[in-house]
Amino acid sequence: MMRKISTIISNNRRFLPLTVTILLFFVAYAVGAWMYTGMRDPQVFLNLFRNSPFLLISAVGMTFVILSGGIDLSVSGVVALTTVASAALLRDGWNPWLVILLMLVMGMVLGATMGAFITYLNIQPFIATLAGMWFARGMCFFISDDVIPIDNHTFLILARTKILIPGLSDPVSQTGDYISILVIVMMLVFAAAIYIAQFSRFGRTVYAMGGNNGANEQSARLMGLPVNRTKMLVYILNGFCSALAGLTLCITVSSGHGLYAQGFEMTVIAAVVIGGTMLTGGEGYVFGTLFGVLVTGVIQMLIQFNGKLSSWWTPIVVGLLTLAFIIVQSLLAAQNARLLASKKVKRAEVGLPSDAGEAGKKKPMPFARQLLVFGGGALVVIVGTFLVVTNGQRNANGLSSTTPIQNCQSQPFRQDQAVTIIQSGAVLAYERNGGPNCIDELYAIYPDGRIEGDNGSESVKKQLTPEELDHLLSVIVARQWFTNEIYDTYHTPCGSCYVYYISVSYDGKQKTVKAVDGGTDAPANYWQVVSEINGVIPKFTSP
Amino acid sequence: MKTLKSTQTGRKIVESKLFFPFVALALILLLDFIFIPGFFKIETRAGNLYGSLIDILRNGSYVMLLAIGMTLVIATGGVDLSVGAVMAIAASVAAIMINPTIIGVKLPPDVMKLVFDPNFTYSPLWEVILVTLVVSMVCGLWNGILVAYGNIQPMVATLILMIAGRGIAQLITHSLRIQIFYAPYAFIGKGWVILPFSLYIVAFVYAIAWLLTRKTSIGLFIESVGINFRASFYSGIDEKKVKLLAYIFCGLCAGIAGLVASSNIQTSDANQIGLNYELDAILAVVIGGTALGLGGRFSLLASIIGALVMQATTTSMYAIGVPASAVIAVKALVVIFVILLYSKQVQSFVRKIIGQKGA
């Protein structure tokens, strides 16, 4: 029996990293569901997909690049440029569909330029795409230094339309579990990518080119495959995917800024590697990339559900997982090389071409051991992740019990003060803290249009006209503030991100919502409200 | 030498590793000379020198330090993506050693008062520097072990520390931005002794690297490992140890750069320190003519000039008035230009021109 299993595995060795990833995803989710009841909600599972179009679309393009033996660091730059450029064009009143088309073309042109440098001038992909990334990111700031909000109707519809899941929702009242249009787009891209990779001539050429430290590219060339053309196409395809990912990002957050998606290329590469694609190229599946993305999502989700854990555990865990997968890959590569060598020896001894099945029969024992190593490795990673999560929780608890310390990012919400403000008749209490300058600003807006703000060392005042106040409040209500569309998305913020707390008391209703910027999970309407409030409040002179 | 024809001399100059970096640097400085009045003015204040040129040297010191270490790694045929993260780790370690109260360590009340005093440090300065450098060498060791003994592709192996390193730095400082008040520490990055003190550090590290690679056989070993590690192995060089050494040295350089960077802004910010510096360092080395991914022949001085090319671009953009965040786009164009200078097509073109002139 064991022997049979090991034979099956040894014949399907190339699926091993993929299988490990898929198992890892389900185990990690199961652990999460066991620890946190919140994760048992089907909507939370669907949220994994709702949060991933951005990463997955990009990762699909990157899978092709990596399979072809290259690398593309420009994704984050192209993503940021797409968000800024489309936001700027929409602000100027362009047709949204034209903007989308233009952005996709722009991504492809950028990809083609980098591809040409790599293919025809023999510049290292690393360098050429790095320059591309810098160029794209720099161009963002030529367009705009600030965040450009998007309030285009089409983009809002794309962001907000719910596609209800049959069986888990109530179509009459439009409630229940749902996904977004972007998830459908993501799935279409994903399906097309699988088809291209597995069943098209282009896909086969990509596989043929990658791997073996560039020697395979030489062989592909000698076989008469169109290597140059394919290389160009791979980078054009990735440019397209990056632009599409940028569009999904700017649809989700309803704004564009040059600082979006910092360091995103590394997340994408890590997701592709965790998905079982060899970084040297030539081996891997687009299908695996989906699970690479989902595993990253689950890790993030576990850390968010934990709540007390610093969000900096995400890169550490992702880094460790990447390491584990790279080790699995290099072991596999070594195994393959050994098998190949032993076959060669056998052929030489017998003087006959040896049978692959025979080789499989003779090799099961070392492979069973290998399996043990992989299984053990995966187990160690899972247990390690689990320990890290639970231990980190304890540490975090321990920390919070020590004396209050100078804390830049997550100063506790001045909740008491905010409550007093609301009780004293204010319609809106708005606090913003953290950010690169460690600010802590609390504003109160009163029904007579008075705005008072203090940041601990200074206080500012401003008087709004009744029309301005009416406009502000009607915008907040129109953004569905008091419905379930606006919900808390607080998690430990990144170092230079702001934390927002907004309490609105209007028309007899009151609601407080917190969010952290830099996250893509906060509802788009929330950011509209934030930018609306930021537009009217007075500024402090001292940081 | 006098008997050589001018053609050969010309070819020799063009083929020298220093030629293209110098051309690039000279071009940038020439543009500055034409378009920015007073760019070359150097002032003396209290016996110290100030000016745009000095600024280029001072602000370029991190990248110069990183480039020295990176040159050796790239010469072995590898690359180290983690230097930026190692800088952040080094800065974090130094910061919490100087002021551990920030992460919740309780000190006696009479010491507690002194925390914001510029003369206060929890651990003596030599200890801070020593521990920081040891930690950064351990980071280098980790990379080296993965690459040399784990046989993992260098880009992949160092990617792990690059992703995880910043997280580790955040954990060390409990994701706080730590201000450093201790004055002697600030001198490392901010002090001036006629020239900025950080330049003397660069010179010192350069001298050590130069002695190590040019006065011992290690430099030759590194080149031979880069050109063909298998052949080096058969000729009796322990190629794994050579690689390990290169990565440890690179970690050390990153640690020093982290110290200089954090003392310059007197803050340890695990999120920002060294962000994207790995890219600057790699480009500096590539501009210096050491082949990324292939390894082999290297020139430390050319890498230093490469670092200056990067910094001169940035400084002159600031001087012209390009917004800080947009400078990166111009930098990309410079990089593309310099890389084009290296492409075979352009090089053979330049050689043809110089050859014709000589003939």
C-alpha cells in the first residue's frame, strides 16, 4: 500500500509543491475557524476572494514572467501609476470606459518597453524592470502629489455591486453573502491564464524557455521556438495584468495615489513562489498561484482576527513560508537531477534506453523518505505559524499591561473625549492619529457649524456656513454611513499610516467607525467621507 | 608604454572598468555646471567644508557603504536583496540598546530622568556598535549559509530576509519610531571633521575591503568563484567559504550603513530606514561595471563612483527643483542611460569611433 502511494507520488512529483500549498490553505483556514468563530461565517471566506483580485491578477501575470525565467519588479510602480492616472483622468471628466481601455494600453506599452530592453538589448530583467518601477512611480508624482478621490458613477458601481451567492442569500431583500464584480473579472483572468499556460503554443514556449539558468532558453532557441517574440509577449502580458490590478485597486479604494502598493512586487513574487512556481522558471502552475494568493490572504486574516498581533507578523510569516517552499523546490530539483543522472548511468550500463516506469519502481524508497521530509517541513511550518500566532497573542497581551509608552501608530482612541463631545451636542467627532509625524488630532463639529480641533498642544477653530455643514452631513448620509455598507476595518496600522475614528450623531442616529489607511479592505464610501471631512476641517500649524 | 599606439591607449582607457562610470559622473556634473549656478561652490564654516559637492558625498555615504559589500557579493555571482532590511535591523538594535525604556524596560527612577539627556546611553557606545555589527553579520551569515550551503539561488535566498527583515526590525522596536538623543552616536552620521565624518567611515571600510581583496588572495578567489565556481572548486578553492565570507562582509557593510543612517536622522524608524536602498546599491555596482548574475571581475572604486552617480543625479534634481518624490523617475532614466552605455551594441559603437580617431 505504502509502496503504491509512494509510486503514485513519485510519478506526480511535479504536483507536490502545489498539493502542499492547497493543503496548507485548508489547514490554516480550518485552524482559524477553530480558534475564531468569526471565521466560520461564509461571508468571511468569500471576503478572502473579495480582497484578492488585486493580488491575484498581478500574480497571474508574474507567474508567466517567472515561468519564462525572468522577473518583473515594475508591478508596484505600474499599479500606482494606473491608480493616479485613472483618478486624474476621471477628475477631468473623461469617459470611464475609455480610461480603463487607456490604462490597459498604457500598462502594455510599459511592459513592451521593458520587454524590448530585456529582449533586444540583453539587459538583465532585474535592472530593466527596476528602472521601469522607478519611472512609473516617479511619474505618479508628476501627475499629483496628493490622493485624488474618485467619485465617478461607473467606478462606484463596479466597486459596490453585490453579486449574491445563490443559496446563501436572500435575493428579494438583497442581503446575504456576496462577491463583487471584480471577483468575476479575477476569475475570468485566472481561467484565461490557465488556458494560455497549459493549452496554447505561447504557453508551451514559455515553459520551454524557463529554467536551468538560461540554458533552456538556448535550447528553445535552437529548437526554433520564437523566443524573442514570446519574451516580449510575456512582459506585455504582465504589463496588462499590472494595469488591470491597478484598476481593481483604484476601484476598490476609490482613489489614486503614488504611494499605493509600496513593496507590492515582493508580495506578488512571494505569492507566486508559495503557489509552487520555481523562481528559476520552467516549472509551476498558474492554478497554484491562486492558492499562493489565498494562503497569503489567510495569514493576513488570521492576524487580523487575532487583533492584538502586530501586522508586522504578516511579512515574517510570509517570508518563512517562502523559505519553506524554496527549500522544497531546491530539494525537488536536486532529486530530479539525481534521477536524471541515475537514468543516464543505467542507459550507459545496459546500452538501452531505460523505461521510465522501471525507474519509478526502483526509486520508491528514497522518495518515501523525501515525502517524509516535505510532509515534516510543511507540518513544521503550520505548527510554527500556529505557535507564532498564539504566542504573539500572549506577548501582545503582556505588552499592553506595561506602562503606556510613546506610541506612534496606534495611540488609543480618545474615546472618552469623543463621547463627551458627542454628548455635548456635536454632530461629528473626528480623530486622526499616527502617520509619519505621529499626530493625534481630534476635531468636533457642532450643529451651528463650529469646528474645534486640538492636537494636544494647540487648538484651532473654524466656522462653517450652514450650507457647508448641510452639504457635509448630506454627503455622509448619502454615503450610507448609517447602513451596513460602512463597517469597522481596524487592524494594527503600518508604521506611517493614519488611524481614523469618526463618530457621527445625526437625525437621532449615532455610529462610530474606525479604519486604518493603507489597507484595501475599508469600504470605499468610508474614504469618501474621510476626504470630505478633510476638505473642511482647519489645519494645525504644528505637526 | 610609450611605444603603444594611441589606438591601443584609447582602447585601454575605454575598456577600463572606471571609464563608463567616470563618463556618467562627468556628464551629470557637467549638466550641473551649466544649469545650476553655484553648484560647485564650497564654503568654509568653522573650519568645515559645506556645499553641493560635499552634500553628494555625504548623502551618498550609505549607498557607497552598501556598494562596497554588494560588489563582493555580486562578484561571486550572487546578489543581496536584504541590505535595506539589514540596515533597519541594525538601526533598531542600536536604538533599543541606547534607550531600552522605549520598549518597556524599567530603569531606576534616577536613571529614568536622564533618558532624554544627550549624554545618556544605556549601553556604552562601543558595545552598541559591536552588538549591532555582530547582529548584521549574523544576518549576512544567514544569507551566506542559504546561498553557499543551501544551494538556493542568491536572489531567492536573500529575498526571504528582505521580506521578513523589516518585520523583524519592527518586532525589535515594537513597531515604534525611536528617537535617539545620545550625542556621540549622532556624531557618526552628523559630525564633521573638515569633511563629514561618515566619509571617513566609508574611506575606512573601503581601505579594509581593498586590503582584503587586493593584498590577499581573497579578491582573486572571489573573482574565480564568480567566473566559474566549479572550476574554482576543482582548483582547490573552498568556493562555499568564499561565498559565505562575501555575504558576511555585505551584512557588515549594511550594518554600518544602518548605524550611519539612523544616527544621521537621530531616529530609528524600522519602516523607512534603508527602504529601497538595496536597489540603489545594486545599481551602483552595476554602473561600476560588475556584471549582475555573472560575477567575475570587479572594481571597488568603480562601484563607489557608481554610488556617486546615483547620488549626484538625486542631488542635482533637488537643486533644479524637481519634487522629491518624482526624482525617482529621473533616476530611472539615468539608470537606463548608463545601462545602455554598457550594452554591447553601444560599446562596440564607441570603440569603433575611438578606434577611427586613433587611426
